[in-house]
Amino acid sequence: MNLFTASGIISRLSAFVFFTTVCALSEAQNDIYRFEKVVEVEEAIAGKRITELFFDSNGFLWIGTTTGLFKYNGYETVSYKKNSKTRSLPHNYILAIEELEPGKLLIGTYGGGLSILDVESETFETFIHNSKQGSISHNEVNDIHKTKNGTIWVATSGGLNKYNKSDSTFKKYQFRPHNTEAVNGDEIYKIFEDNEENFWLAVNGGLVKFNPDMGSFTTYRAAPKGSRRITEIIQDDSGVIWITYGQGLYRLQSDSFEKHLGEYEIYRMEKDSRGMLWMTSNRGLIEYDPVTDRKIAIYAEDENIRGVYLDRSDLLWFWSKGILNKMDLHDSNIFYYPVKSINAIYETEDKVWIGTNTGISYLDINSHSVQKVNFPEKPICTLFRRDQQIWSGCYRGLFVLDLEKETVKQYHVDPQNRSGSINDNAIQDVLMDGDGTIWVGTWNGGLNRYREDSDNFTSFNAANSDLNHNNLTQIFEYSKDLLWIATFGGGINIFDKNVNEFVGYHLSDTAVNTISSNYVIKIYEDSHSNIWIGTIEGLDKFNRETALFERFAIHTYVRDIIEDLHGNLWIVTNEDGIFKYNSKSDQFNRYDEFGGVDTKPMDACWRDKNGNLYFGGDEGLVIFNPDSVVYNDYVPPVIVSNFEIFHQKQKLAEFYNTTGSGSSISDKSIILPYDKNTFSFEFAALEFRSPQKIQYAYKLENFNDDWILTDAKHRVATYTNVDPGAYKLRIKTMNTSGVWNDNETTLAVIINPPFWKTGWFIVSMVASAIGLVLAVDRYRLKTLRMRKAELESEVAARTKMLDRQARQLKELDESKSRLFANISHEFRTPLTILMNLINKQITHKHQPPALKDSFTMMRNAKNLLLLINQLLDLSKLESGKLKLEASQGDLVNFTKKIVSQFEPLAYEKNILIEFNGSKLDFRVEEPPVILFFDKDKIYKTVSNLVSNAVKFTPDNERIIVEVAEEAMYAIIRVTNTGVGIPQDKLDQLFDRFYQSNTSDINLKNEGTGIGLALVKELMELHMGGVSVKSENSSVTFEVKLQMNSDYLSEEEIIDQDMGQLIEKQIFKWSDREYYEAKEYLNEAKNKDALEEIVQRGVKPYVLLVEDNYELLQTTKNILINEYHVLEAKTGTEGYEMATQLIPDVVISDVMMPGMNGYELCEKLKTNGRTRHIPIIILTAKVSVEDELKAFQVQADAYITKPFNERELRLRIKALINERENARIHGLRAKNQ
């Protein structure tokens, strides 16, 4: 029935029942202890039967089986079995194990006698029965016992033996009673030493007491008929002897036996530190209290438990066939209940209430049973008791359980949003303050106050109050008037109940001693009125006097805090387990598990009235009294379990320094040769409770100085290429409580140097050297005479060699003479032609010079200039002064222009020039090849190749030029037909000054050998290449240039404008020749503007500015017939005449006193009266920079000395024509 009241919605549920049992402690309780299978051992023994367990003094666990002996270090096993090698295990069936001394074990076998195992060398010394005096009495060794003084007693099937260590002999003790109903003393199965140092012997059919000092025997009655032999003897804390006869447990009373546990077939037995007897039986593992006769069946998963062994650390080991288990008896003081997903714990008089994700349960303290309340399957986040009511809640509202009426009342958000209802269903905390008022904290709705008289709620949230955050995690009563509200994001809000106002503590980035985080989970007040704050960043302590916060060493998510009766704080964290804080010593201890239960994560804790602590989380509920829990500060020692060199397993003992002493590895050192300097050490901490949680740190001193941290899965230290020297391996461990072991394991590692670096070798070498010096001195005196003859022979040989070198030098001089003769010839030829032609013109001064002669003069002059320039370029290359000046352009069009210059020469020899597969024609558009290249150097390269092709191609043949892009390169190929070059001469063509013999190519031998050498070096400067091939009667030269510009530096790239200026300068001679030819051939047909001016009777005015008188007069004589020539000897004089007379053209030199030609040009071009006058710069400066400078000052033409008379006339004429045409065009435009 649902009741709608002013307080909101209240749901009355059916009566609930408390007694649905989840688990209970009784005689059959099996949840106190937690077991763990030892998987590594189970895998190693592969289902074979375990017969014996033993821990040696170094901490290794030794496991005897029916198929061999095994050593276990907590991570892996090492097996020892019988094999064909000498000094191996004599028999695989192991019956007994005992330690003779550290590093040596006594192994009793079934039929193989007694063996002593040297653990380091892994060898066995075996004692077997024979007819000799002092041998062991039987080869079946059933038990071995070591007394407190170190005496070894051996029980065999042939009697009792005492081992004499000094001479390795055995003394036999045999007992044969006359009474056939008594025991037979030959077969002894067990030896037990009691508190009075008497031996109790389990023999065939009974029990014998033996006094080792007197050598006397006392017999007890034989076992009942049908009983098996005695398998175990033990003495309890009260001195009573207990034995197992197979069926049942027997207590020795005077001379008789009292039977207990007759329903069990008992095999083995151990006694723990509390006096409890632990027995294995056909019905599992049993814990038995000999005082109260109370038994507890602990483990019944495998009913046939065959053996049990208790080690020194109270770790109980028990086994069945092929399976080994371990159990920590320290956990007997820790109670565990498998109630999963616990969020809240609260105690009443006789119950502990538990809130989980599935509802509410409670633990009955008297019956040790956990029972679940018949409650809706709802998550419970908080529990609180008021009188006979349990208040609880989580994400589905607030529930009130009335224990007397057995009803449940529910408060949740009113869907109609009526006032007085609780404002959020996500309940996080419930508190009753000192005035009896109930306060409810919610996740999204802030704080709610419950008023019992009206059964409704008053809400305080961020919307209607100063509360800065609605996500509440806890409500804490700081004082009568103040509540501290923990929020998840808003820090701590302090609520004053008198005025209903909030103030807060927040994390500050600037202020010190503030709270560590605004995400607060827990507020707790200890017995000394200290306030502790748990946040997602750690633990804080609040100082009431200063109102400041002190941060503590825990920097992790704190979920809950509780104080024990001794004032210690127990802090529950999210991921790092549980910390115990002792405020007196200011020390933190960490616990990552209790009773085998992982403490990560735990969500809730409680302390009952008896001081017991309760911790609940995902894995269940753990209960213990902190006085009975021992903090694990034991850090196990570390052993080196494996040693490898170059990844090959080695026995570490084989490398020990024989001068070392002591049984511990830290007392020893190993010595390695220099060529075994890559090695690894595997190590293990002999801790068997939680070996996988052990942490390690290691370093090799003098090799690496920093500790290397690792975990249990990576327990190998590997070092490679270690230099000879002395090192120390250091290893330490951290246990599961976070404690590091100060007692490190160390091992000195010495790597010997090679013999040639040892002291004895160096000393012997010095001694040998001294002896050698003495011997040499004696020998020197003996050989002086012989040396004279040798010197004479050597002088003769060197004289012969000098003669040969002189001949070689002479040949080189002759080669040089031939070279310069050729060069002189090459220079003389064009000069001779020029002189003859000039002489011819002087002779025929009244006749116009022939057109052909003029072209010939010009070509030979250019050839002479080309030779000079090539020599200069080679000189620059050698000195490193020739640099790239690359700009982007079309290689196809540029090459086509170069090739066109050679058409007149080719025409004279009737040679056809083809370009990219067709006749050379500028009207044919070619696909461009765009890249960065130095136009000047490519011009020289292509000109050389085409010039050579024209020179060496016979008449009526072809020259083929190709330009294409192939892969990552631009290719230029020049092929000429009609003549070839021998293959053996091709590689020499690019050598400087190399010339082919006339017979090689059947052509006249001409050239200096400079051009192709220049081509090669220019291409190498361009990061390209040049090659040649000759097939039949053709020769092909190929030039390769990189398409990308990655090889160019920033300094080697020029802009596009400068590249165009360079190209203009390069091709001005080509343009000039073209127009010269056109002018010569069509002079009569073409009348330009200048002729029109002459016809009108007006001569143009030309102003010559030149400081050299002879050159001034020469130039004047050239122009006087066509122009009025004005003269000026300085730049200043020229400027004054130009501004006054306004000539039609100004021709100026550059280098003049005062104002130079550039300055004159700039001033005239910036003057309004003279800026229209064309200006020609006439200079001896030939560099690109000088020409660019002329164009920068707006010169109209740039002519270098020595100049061509015809060129000068044509330039003047073209400039005047251009100016006149512009004038006429302007007049026509004006008239229109």
C-alpha cells in the first residue's frame, strides 16, 4: 500500500525475514583459510606422487617424488634425476631429505642408498650397502634425522644408522626382541626426537623408544591386528606423544594407546606454533586441537591428501598425487566471509550490518553466520541505525528498516515535485546529529534535513543556498552548531545550522596549507580530536587552532579511515591497499592483502566494540583484531638462480674465485675471461607466500650507477660487451608491504683483460725489447761492413731511377711544349685570317668588303675570344672561384637558341641540323623541360658540344640535338654522323689538353683539348654528368642534369629577373649576327627612319663621352659621315652638354674621372629634359654584374670593348628608329 503524505512518497513493503544463511562458521567451516595451488610444481612433476618436502637453510624448497628430486625457488623448478653420468642421483624414488650443512643435502632413496648432494656443483656422493665395515645397513633409506648438535641418524629397512661425517662411515643400531608378538626392529620408517632428546622409532608393527646416549631400546605393544605401520610420530605442547597407525590418531598414555579420530585414515601430521595438529587423511586436511579434541575439516576438494609439511614461516604445505597446495597459518587470526561488493558496514549490539550492491546482509557475531535480509535487490551505499531503525540508501532512494515492526519505508523523489519530499534518490550518507536531527547527503541534490514531526525534508543545494556543489560524499558533525559537508568537486562546505549558511575550504593554487583536493571522500575525527581528510589525492590533517591543512605521505585515492584501540589509523585506498599509520612513530605500513584477500580495492571499514576491524570490498569481508595481525616487515634474501654467458646456461660455481671464502654468494666472486663479457644473472627472492608480488632492484657497479627496478616476471639482469675490470652485482628486494631489504645480495664480477694487456706480458715485452736492443747493437757492428756494399748498390739503383725520372720529366716538357705549340697554333690561325682580311680591305679600300669576308673575320675573332674565355674558366674552376648562378627556365627553348647560332657554319658545310626529331625551326613548339640551371654554363656546355659536332662532321652529314626529361634527369644529346671515335679513346676525351691522333678519326687534328674538359667540370659543378659513346660512324655526347633543385644552396639560386638578364646578355651576339646578316642582305630594300631623316637633310646628333682621346677620335671618325658628333672628355662635361644641346643619342664610357658613366646615365634618365634620350654604355667591363648595373640605371644598350663598328652603327640606328617611330605614332594618335 502506498501512502502519499506531505513528506513525499513513502512505500510500505512486506515484512522481511532475516535468516537466509549465506555462510556460517562451525565444525565444518572452511572459509577461515585460503589455499593456493603451486602451479609451477604441479607442471614440473606432471602428475607424479610427492613423497617428501624440505626447506634448506638457504630458503629453497626441495620436493621428493617417485620420479626424482626437484628444487623450487618460488618461480620455477630444477629437476635432478638418475642418468648415465657419474655422480648423478642414484635412484629417482625419494623417501627422505635432510640438510647435512649449508649447501649440502642428504637424500634418502628407495633402493639407491643415501646420497649427499652438493648444491653448487649439482653432484651426488652416494653411500650404498656392501660387505665392508662401516657401510650403511640398507639401501632403502626411509627417514633422516638431524639432532640439535648436528648428528645425523638414518632410518633404513635394515636398522638405525649413525653417520660419521669425519670418515663417511655408518654405525648400525639393530634391535631384535625374542617375543614374536613384539616389534621387529630391523625396518625403521620414522625417527622422532622428543623434548628429552629421546628417539621414537616407527618400526614394523609398533613403536620403539631409543636412548641415543645409552644405546638402549624400550618397546611398546604392537599395533592391533590388521593395522598398518606407524606413519607419523609427534609430541604436543604438553609432552604427550601422538602417533598415526593408519586408521585413526593414537595418544600414548603410559604404556597404552588411546584412539582418536577413528573414522579417518591418517597419513602425515605436523604441529603448528599454537599447538594445533594438522593431519592429512582420506577425507581431506584436518586441523585438530589435542586439548579440546576439536577438529575442523579445512580442505576437502581432494579427499586423498597424502602429505603435509609446515615450514619455519608457518606456511603449511600439503599435497596429493601431482598437486601441491600452500596455506598461510598466519591467516588463522583473520576471518573471511565471501560477501561480495560491500559498500557500507555498521554494527549494532550483536550484529554487523553489511550494505552491498545487491541489498543488505548482517553478520551474527555470536553464531559467526552471515545472513541476508529479505530486502529488495537494490544497491546500498550507506547504513545508519537510530533506535530500532536501520536507515540505508544508495541510488534508488532512502530506506528505513523498522526492526520491531519488520517493515521497510522508502523515501524517494516525488514525481509530481511536491514540496517536502527528498530532492534526489542517490543517497550517499545519513547522519543523526547531537540534537537528534537526521541529515541526508545526496549525489545530485545536495543536503536534506529530515523533520520527524512533519515527516518531510528541507533541501539545501547550489540553487537555493551557498552550497557550492551538489555532489555530497559525507556529512560530518564538527560541533554542536556546525556540519562539515564533503563534496566531490567543491571541497569541504561548513554548514551553520543556526543561520543555514555555508562557507568552505577549497584547494588553492596560491595559498599554502590548503586541502589537497576539492574531491573529498572521507572526514574522520580520531580519539585525540584530530580531523583527518581523505581526498582523491591523499590524506590531510586539519589543525583546529590554525585552520590549516597538513598533507601526509599517502598520495593516492583515500576511500575510508578508521582508528584502532591503540590510536593507529587504518586508511583504505583505492589502488594501493590499506595503510596503517602510527602517529607516535609517524610511520606508515602497507598491507596489500589480509588472509590472502586482496585489499585493492576496499570500500568500507568499521571497528566494533571489541576492537576488531572490518574491511569490506569487491572480494568480501575481512575481520581481524589488529593486535593479532603481524606486519610483514621480513624481506627475503635473494639468490642467483641461473647464470648465462651469451645466452648459454652455465654453472656459476665453475667461475668462482677459488681464493674466496664463505658459503654465501655475497662472500664470493666470479672471474670471467675477456671474451665472455656478455652475461646475465637470473635471481629470485626465496619468499613463498606471494612471490609474484615481490619487487626487485639491481645494478652492476662500475657499469651502471642507477638502480634498475623490475618485477617478479622480469628477474634477469643482462649485461653486454662489458669491458675488462672489477664490478659488483647488487640485488635487493621489496616485500609485499613495500619494505626494501637493506641486506643486499652482492657478487663480485671480475673480467680479466686479454693476455697482451696484462702486467706480466708488458714486463716480458719490455725485457724482450731490452734484449733485442742489445742483440741489435751487436748485430749492427757486424753488419756495418755489409752495409757499405748495400749503399753502393743502392746509390747505383737510385742513379738509374733518377735517370729514368729525368727522361720522364723531359717527356713531360715535350708534352707541354706540344701543348703550347698547339695553343699558339690555334691563336695564330684566327689572327692570321683576321690580319689577311684586314689587309685585304686596306688594299681594296675603294671596294666594299665582301659579305663573306666580313662574316669570316667576325667568326675567327669570336673563336679567338672563346679560347681565351675557356682558359679563364678552367683557371676559375681550379681555384674554386667559379660558382653556380641557377635560375628556373625552359631547357628546350634555351638549347634551341644555342643550336640556332651554328646554322650559318653548318650551312657552309651543307650539314643538316635536326632538333628533337625535325629540322631546326622556331615555329615548331616543343614540350618544355622546366628546371633550375646556370644559363651561362649550360650555354658554354652546349656551344662546345655543337661546335665540335660542326667541326668534326664531314660535309653533307647530319647533326642531331635532342632535349628530353627522363626519370629524374633532364637529358641533352648531341649526335653527329659520318665519323666515329675508337672505343679505347673515349675515356680520354674529357682529359685536359687531350688531342686525338689524326689517324683515329681521319680528320685534321685541331683543337686544344680544353673544351670537353671544361664541359665535364661545368657539369660536375652542376651535380650532373657528361658521357660519350661511338657506334659505327656516329658519335653521341650526353649531358645529364638533375630535375630537382635540392642540390642547390640558397646562394646558388638567383631570381627570375636576373636569369632573364643573363640570358639576354648571352644571346645578344646571336641576335646581333642575325640582324647584321639581314641588314647586309636586304640593305637596298629596307629604309628606316634614319634614312628618312637624312633624306630630309637633317643629321642626328650623337654625344660621345670618352676620356681616352684616341678612342674618342676613332669612334668619331666611324660616325662622322652619318651624324653630327659632339665631344665631351668627362662625365660632368657630358651632362652639361646633354642638358643644353639635347642630342639624339648619348654614347658614354664607364671609367672616367669625376662622374663615371653609370652616374651620368642615372642623372640624365632622372632629368625631365633628357630622360627620353637613348644612352649606350661603351665599356671594357664584361661581367654580368656590370651589365646588370647598366640596366639598373636605365641604359638602353650595353656594348663591351673591343666593340664591333657595325654593331655600334646598328645599335645607334635602332635606337633612333625606335625613338622616331614612337614620335610618329604619338603624332598620329594626337591627330586622330
